[in-house]
Amino acid sequence: MKICLVAGSHRKNSQSLKVGKFLAKTLETKGIETVLFDLGGNPLPLWEPAMWEKESEIKKFWLEYSNGFGSADAYVFLSPEYAGMASPALKNFFLYLSSGDLSHKPGLIITVSSGMGGSYPNAELRMSSYKNTRIVYLPDHVIVRHVESVLNSESPEGKDDEYIRTRLNYVLSVLVEYAKALTQVRQSGVIDLKTYPFGL
């Protein structure tokens, strides 16, 4: 099994990336292969309609950039909250995803806040990122609040740090089971993206 994580912050060495690295390490201890995309350290250009053209330069760039992305069994999207919104870098990333790579695969949303925020990116991603990607978001999500004070060492430093680690470990275990279950859906033969490539 392979799980792909996308750290959606614009910043290099962001707190979202820190959380992503923690998640990747946790998954690897479970024997799961991971791929971590960092939109801060390796930003994407702004999406443009030339992506619809098979031989365009931006299409070629995307195919190289996203190598390994489509072969994952499940996905984790990490978003900071910017002015009550999901990260523009992450929203831009979703515009590139129109080839069915995410179709009927489970997705987990993790939001990150330096304070007590973080709920709005979850609602925004659930509302607007599934239509054409056909990703199946878990009912569970996690908000990592006061992110600067947690996940900074090998072992927990206080009750809040211990809680978020156990909660993240739990939701990753749920994601793995969803990945197993949705494999059967994709292999059933009922999915027809050729006739119905876009959601309504």
C-alpha cells in the first residue's frame, strides 16, 4: 500500500510540512510506503487552460512533477488556514487533478493552525475539491491547533502533544482501512469515468 501526503502551505519548512513528516513517519512504522509533496519547497505554477492540451509545456511539467502521485491508494491533504480559507497553493493543486488519479480513493483532511482556528479549510476542501476528482473524504478529519507547540520531538511533550499524536495515529489507521475497502469498489467494474468524467 502507498499513501501520498500533500503539504499545502506556501512556506518553505512550514508547520504543515512538519505535520506531514510526522504522518509519513507514523505510516512507515506501519509498513506503508509514503510519498510527500511539499508545495512550499516545490511550488506549482498557477494552473492554466493549456493543461487541457496533451502536448502543452505545462502538461508535460505536471506529468513529471506528479510522478508517483496517481499510484497511491489513499491521500492526506494538509492545509494551513489563510484568512479563513484553505491554502491557495492547495486549491491550485486540485485544479491540476482532473485525470482520475484520485477517483474513488480515500482522502484525509488535516488542517493546521497556529492558534484555535483551522476549521474553515476542512469545510472548503470538502465542498469544492471532490466534484471532478471523485475523491472520497473520510468523515474524520483532524485540526492540529497551536501547531508550533506539538510534534516537535520524538516523544510527546505534554497532554496536548500526546492527544494529537494519538488522534493522528487513530485517523491514519482508519484511512488505511478505507484504502483497503475502496480498492474493491474500483475493481468492481462499475466505475465509468470515460462516459462520466465530471461530477455534477
